[in-house]
Amino acid sequence: AVVSTQSTGGEEGLFVIDRGEKRPVWCDEDEGEREVDLGDSNITKKLKIGDESKTLTGRQLEERLRNQYTKIHATPNWATKPKQQSALLASTGSLTQNSKTLPTKKLAVSRCKNLNFRKTANCVIKSLEFHPSATIGFVAGYSKSLDLFEVDGENNRHLHRQHFPNFPIDCARFTRAGGEEVILGSKRPHFYTFDLNKCTGTKMAGVRNKPSLHYKNFSLSSQYIGFQGQDGMFALFSAIDKQIVKCVSHRTRINCSVFVDEHHFVTGGQGGFLTYWDTRTW
């Protein structure tokens, strides 16, 4: 692979990888010696050109079939357009590298352009979050899509859109351990993760036989993801492998939750009840 600094999609300074021409992994050496009679069937008769011989070699037949397919099925428009995610994946640097720090004594505030003005949503936006250290942010909502933007206040270049079928997003957050992933929740029996480096989404299974547990509201620490249930249930998943760790029960329906540190979290519900939990006592 050859790394160059060509421009991609009108953007300057992006790193792209030229992998060269694709070659087949395996070739049949006997293919060129095979002879095919075009008169054997009605399908192959259509491949004959003019008064040429009815017999073709295997290589000639392959080329004729490719030309016939290209003639019937034109190249679709989406195949010729630059990919949306190229702006996100083309850079060889880390998306989550530290950004410039703010001044310590003076904070100037000014109105900037909307984060998603280049890629607006046609429905309700439920989540907006800026990365804790990098100059990127996202919006997500009932469009079932997560849109990532480069945050500069002027251009706010759209980096990537990831669609999650049949998954209207109620809540989305960067993970606390470096912000390399986004956790997405919905009123569905499962949730999703999105890897910023690989630019891929992964569906994660929920807890079996727990119909009252939904995944639309959750809180995060560097070790755990906590999902709030409708009947006071609070499900803790590992932030590393996304597997269930433990389910605990609050005395009323949970309305909010927060991790105090890596070992303690608080759940709050109806009636003004708060419960303080210590994971080290389990």
C-alpha cells in the first residue's frame, strides 16, 4: 500500500491509501483451454457477434459476459459518488487526539453556526455531544442515524453518517475510557455501539426474559454501562465486552442514574428515593 496526501472529495490534506489494482486470489489455468459452443443454448446465442465462429475459449466467454452485463446494467450513481465516510476514514491520525486547551482566566463566548447545518435532520434530535478531548461531535435521534461532525464553529464539516435500521435513537454518548466508542440506546430489547476508528456499528444483545428493561436511558463510567428499567431494575453491563454483569433493583421506578466513580453509582426514582450503590460489595 502507498500512502499519499491527495485531496479527497474536495478536501485538502487528507491522507489516502492507494492499494493498487485488485487482482484475483486464484485463477483456473484450464479456463483458457476450455471451448464453449455458443449454439448450445439460447442464452449463449445472444453473445455471438456477426458471422464469427460459434466457438469461444473460456477467457473469451468471460470477457463477452462481462461486456454484456455492463451493457445491460449500467454503473449505478451511488458507485460513482465519493463515499460520505471517506472524510472520516481517510486520515491516518487518531480522531480522538487532544485538542487545544481553553485559556485559564478568560472565557469568550460567541454564537457559532449550528453543528449540523451541513447535514440537518428531518426529525427530532435526542442526543448531541462533543468529544471530551477531540474536536468532533455528533447528533442522533429518531432518524435512526448518527451524524459525526468536525467542530470548528465555521465549516463544521460532516464526517460520517451511520444508519441503524429500526432503531430510533433516544440516547447516545461517548464512552468514558478515551471516547473511542459511542453507545446508542433506544426503546428496543438491544443497544448498539459505534467504533470511531473502524467506523462500524455493532448490535449488542440485551438481558433475556426482562421485558420491562429497555435501553433508552443509561449512564456510563469507564468500567460500566448502566441501563434503567421501568420497574426499578438497573442492569449493569461491562464497558469492555458489553456483557451483562449484574441486575439490581431500586425500590421505585428509576428516573435517573449517575456514576460517582468507578465503584459507586446513584439511582433516583419516584417518591424522591435515592439509592447509593457500591459495586465492591457484590
